[in-house]
Amino acid sequence: MADVLIVVVLLLVAATATAAVATRDPARQALVLSVLGVVLAVLFTVLQAPDVGLSQLAVGSALTPLLIMLSVRKVKRRARTKDGGGG
């Protein structure tokens, strides 16, 4: 039973990682990356490494996508200002 669960979670990791690579919009890519972080945290928990899973949950599914979203927002704002948006 445990082997089947590991295989299922590994397939989920492969699917979400592929989706993260295939997504073109950086904002959506950050959201898919967040889902990938959650799936990896589940994988680590299934593999009996809950401490690594908690770290992955905090960094991989919350902090990194948040930083990417903030960076994308700032770049878009700067591009709008340079184009003569004036605001």
C-alpha cells in the first residue's frame, strides 16, 4: 500500500513540475510552483521526512512564490511607468 502511495505522489510531482515548466505567464507560474511545493511536502511526509516536508511547505509553497509574485508586480509597474503611464 505504501509503495502505491509513493508512486501516486511521484506522478503528482512529475505532473505539477511539468505544468510549472509549461506555464508561460510568470504570475500563473508562481501559483503552479506553490502547488508543486505542497505536493513535494506531501512526498517528503510520505517518505517519512516530516521535518523536510515542513521546511518545503514554508519555503517552497509560500515564500518563494510570494517573492516571485512581488517581483513580477514590481517589474510590471516599472514597465507601465516607463511607457508613459504617469501613475
